[in-house]
Amino acid sequence: MTTDDGFFARVYEAVRGIPRGRVATYGQVARWLGVARGARAVGWALRALDAQGSRRVPWHRVVGAGGRISLRAGVGPQLQRRRLRAEGVRFAGERVDLGRHGCRA
DNA sequence: ACTTTGACTTGCA
DNA sequence: ATGCAAGCCAAAG
């Protein structure tokens, strides 16, 4: 995989840089990397991440736009939701309370 | 080198 | 509020 020192590593660091109890959206992460429309690419990175063993990347802190929990093949959204909730993240129905934990301040 | 796909986003109906 | 379509980026085949 050429994902070791490419754009992926950057995504991992960005996600790793997300403080505990805080969540970020794919678009947000992509923007940090300088890729405004690279949301998909970010998803790609995280997906590969799972294949790599997740390392210490809190992928569960990465959600879709508006705080929606994206689906992942194999893992249900409940797991992610539960993990976030364990970090003190509040949920508004099926969405994360971005107004509180969203990195969109 | 080219084509297809993918954990997305935004807009319109 | 829900559903469908188009767009953009990067990686895998």
C-alpha cells in the first residue's frame, strides 16, 4: 500500500489531533489537510486504516457532515456512537452535537 | 496510464 | 424532512 507516507498519514495525524470528547467531519479534516473537497479521500484513508489495524487513530471521532455517523462495512454505527458517548460526546438523535463538540467553532 | 470505486458534500426536487 | 444526482480527490485494480 502506498498509503504509508502519502496523504493517509496526514489524515491519521489530523484525526489523532482531534481532542478527546470532540468530533470532526470528513470535510473538516480534508480542509485541515488543504483539500477542501477531499472528504472522500479522507474516508478512504480511514477505511484503509481499519485494514491497517486502526493504529491509535480515533476514527470514531470522525463523522459525516452535520455530525451524522457514516456507515462502515462490517462495523455498525452503534459502536462508533457508543465510543463517542463514552468520551462525553452528546448526541442529538442520530447526530452528534456539533454545536458542542464539533470542530467548527 | 486509464478506469472504477469509495467511511463524503452540497444542491435541487 | 426525505430522495436523487453531480462534483471533487485520492488510491487500488
